[in-house]
Amino acid sequence: MFADRDESVYKFVDPNINSSSSNYYLMRIPESLQNPTTICYSHQGWLLLLEPLRAVHLYNPFTRDIISCNRSYGEGVEESMFFYSKSSAITTSNGDCPIISVGFFEEEKVVVKVINLRPGDECARRIVVESNRAFKAPALTSPVLVQGVIYYLDQKGHLGRFRVTHSSVGNKWSFEVLDKPQCPDGLIDSSYHNYLVECGGELISVFVGRLGKWVSVYRLNGEEEAWETVTDLGGYDLYLSPSSSSSVLATTRGGNRIYCPWLRGSEIVFFSLDTGKWHFSGSGDSSCDLYGTRMHLNSCWVMPTW
């Protein structure tokens, strides 16, 4: 899903429709969201939209529900914003879904804000968390929750770990840049995009070279604290974007497809671990790179919920 502001619509592209001519679903952008917004996160059918210096919105494009908090947040740093809640727990009447905003600073400091969307609640808690070293987060990055721990992957391939410890006196936040695993050899200076995703209960990292000339996939070996090369996803497909990434068990195919936020016209682009090439929905074409495609930065993968 991505916004076409020229036409004031959201465009949806379905990877399950093998067509290049009728692959767009169009949905008019609601009046209250007409100002430019950044898609920060997607979870359980809901989108987290940031209207810079004005508002934060939760928007469900399938039910058309909108929850807004007309406040400005941000401290001039690249931030990650996300939320975790069951879709059934998010309602326009109570807005009971706290949003977590994370800012990474050069001086080994992480600022966490907890934003409450309850109507009339204008408070945002600000928590400063010390880090053992600086974490160079991408301009827009999304976390991955595995076994109660929140992970991030930075521009240099380092893994950052957030922990929240609950106690009777309140929650304690901690952030650590892990010494291990190390970034796989040769990828620090050559990777152009990297993504982190949970797949089958495991942590998966994906590194994409400039113009997609190579793709490398790794699984975290927790015992060895090292990245192991992955050649088979065990029947899963990966859906990757800067705003949020997810894995889905393929039901009609064998999996092993990696979908990224690139399109060729209206054709979805995906990388196949079976062939080692990029392919295009609606045609039998394949390519060793991403020449002739367009990356939609302000986009996300979203799973319909009704």
C-alpha cells in the first residue's frame, strides 16, 4: 500500500493477483488525512501515520476508522514509531493503544516516548535510556518482537536489543547494542538496504545490494550468537519494508519469495531464493537486478482485518 497524493488516493497492490493490468485497488484518502503523512508502522490491519509537527494517527483502511492525537512529537532525530495491540482492542471510543516512539542519538542515548491516544489525554511520557554505544538507525526503521524482546538492525548491521522490565514500582527500559552477532563479512559497506523480520519464531536479517544486484538472507543462531546463511525459508514468504516487515506461510506455493517495496509499473517485484533472481507478477520476466523498477519509500504491507 502507498499513497498517490496527486490523485488523493491510497493504492493497494495484491501480490496474490498474478496480473499486471488490474492489480491496483484504489481508496480515497480521508479528508482528515489529506495533509502529507509518513507511514511509520503497520500491524493487524492498522497503520500508524505521522503528520510532522501536527498529529499522530491510527488508521484502519478496511474499516475506515481513524484515531488521532493532535500533538507534535519528535526531537529532530530519526525515529521509530510502533505499537503492539490486538486489532480487536483498538477502538475509536477508547484509543487504548499506546504508541512507542524511539529516537536514536549519536551520544549513546536513546529517547523513548509513550504516547497515549485516549481522547482528552494530552500526556506523553518521556524516558531517556543510556546505551552502551551509538546505534546508527536508518531514516525509518521498524522493530521486531521475538520472545518478548524488541530488536532493531542498524545501518552497519549491528543488532540492538530493547528490554522492558515490569515491576511494582513501574517499568524499566534498557537498550543494548550487541557485540554479537557481527555483521556478515563483506556486507557493511556494500549493502544498500537491510531488513529484520521474525519468521517461524526466529530472527531473520535480509541484506540487499545496490540496485538489487545481490540479496543475502541470514538466520540468527542464538547459541552461537552468529548469523547463518539461509537458502530455504521453510515454506514462508517475507514481506519487507522500512515501516514494517512480516512473514507469511505460503499456502499455494512453496514459499521462498521475498517481497520488497519495489514496483515495475503496477507489477509487484519479488526475489526468489529458488532461482536467485528478481521476478515480476503478471509476466514471466526475471532479472538479476532492479533496473527499471521504482521503490516506494512511503509504503507498507498491510494485512486486511474486518
